[in-house]
Amino acid sequence: MRRLSSLFVVVAYMSAATASNAQHANQQVMANDTTKMTITRQFNAPVEKLWNAWKEGASVMRWWGPEGFTCPVAKMNFKVGSTSLVCMRSPDGFEIYNSWTYTKIVPSNSIEFVQHFTDSAGNKINPSDIGLPPGIPDQVPHVITFKDVGKGRTEITIVESGYANAQVAEISKGGMASVLNKLALEVEK
């Protein structure tokens, strides 16, 4: 029962994030098809500050996860071939662990990693094992690009691949939009 109520909280937060982000349409452009999710957002912060926010554990802990969630774990090992372990915790205490295995890093330009759902020790698990809905793949390749758009502003584009259907990609889009809201609070202060 706890797993179902926790899953409901995760999906509800992500769905609410999708609705609340309509007001940020002037800052974000989102598109997805049945296998990819793409989101672009500009921040009032220089590239270096955003770059560091993705590689430093203390920073990741302040913004990773949808609004209302915390990040109690961000063990960062930010180099190609290595893996970071992050956790998002829902308001009712449900924890979702992910590993990010880096395949390419171009300093201040792009980060590519493959995300897996894991247990707290970093062992890969199937998303359905923690009650997530069908269509969420075992691994999700990510490409994050950073672009200096002038006047101390940075544009980030995130592309996630491998979703089974548009509905699952939409859930991810809502969750990531919410995460980017928290990232903005971290880097724009």
C-alpha cells in the first residue's frame, strides 16, 4: 500500500508540474515524440554556474527531483566511464535512486549519460520493481547541452531517449520541467 501511495505522489507531482509550467512558456520550449523527450530552458546565470550545478554533489542535492521532493543522496563521480548515484525522495518518504553513467563530457558544453533505476547501493533494477508504470525503459540516454546566450544567460537543452510511448515521455517532461524550476532557484540566486 505504501508503494502505491508513494507512486501516486510521484506521478501527481509530475503531473502538477506539467500544468504549473504552462505559465513558464516564455522561458521553456518543450517537444517530444513517442521515444524522445526534449526540453529547453534559459537561466539567468552563466554557463559555468550551471555546469557546476550538474557536477557538484552539494549543488545537485539542492535541486534534483521535482518540486516538493528532496535529494538526500548525490554521490557524484563526474568523469567519462564513471557513474554517479542520485536519489529523489517524495514528501511521504518514497525514494527513487538513479545512476548516471557518463559516456561523453565536453567541459562547459555537453554531458551525455545513461540513467538507470537502481537500489540504494547502485544496483540496477527494473522500473516496474519499484511500482513505476509500464513504458519507462530500464535505461534512458540523456544529452544535456549548455549554450551561452549572452548577458550572463545560459540555455540548457535536455534530450531523453527510449520511452515506449508519448504518455510516459509526457510524465518525464513534467518532472524535468519541475526539476529545472528548482535548478533555476539554485543558480539564479
